[in-house]
Amino acid sequence: MANTKSAIKAARKSERLTLRNKAVKTRLKTLHKKLEKAAAGTDQAVAKVAAAEYVSAMDKATKSGVVHKNAAARAKSHTAKIVFAK
């Protein structure tokens, strides 16, 4: 257990941020699965909507520091390849 006041606060903060990060990452995984499913289908419009939703969520996660900016750029690039390959 943390001994000092600052360590106790840091532990509380770490726990709170961990929960937020898990929630954001779970949402990103869900949106990615939705994107993969839409891209596998025949409707291009549905795939574009799913891609826009995923890219938007990825940008927000990057802005809040959950995902590194280069990782987000790589994910967005892969998304574009998946959607516009057809």
C-alpha cells in the first residue's frame, strides 16, 4: 500500500485512468470488428460509415493519450486500405 499522501493520490488516479483506458480500448476493438464485418460485406456505404466511426474514435483516443499517435496513424491507414481496396 502507498505510504505518502502523494502516492495514495497517484494510486487513486492510476486506477481511475486504467478504467477509462480499458473502456476506450474496448470501444475501439468493437468498432474495429464492426468495420471488418462491414468491409467483408458488399455495401460500400456501410463500410465507409463504419470506417468514419472507427477513425473518429481513434482520433479521440489519441487526443486523450490512450493510443499513441503513430499507432493511431497506422490503424487509420489500414482502415483506408480495407475500405477503399474494393
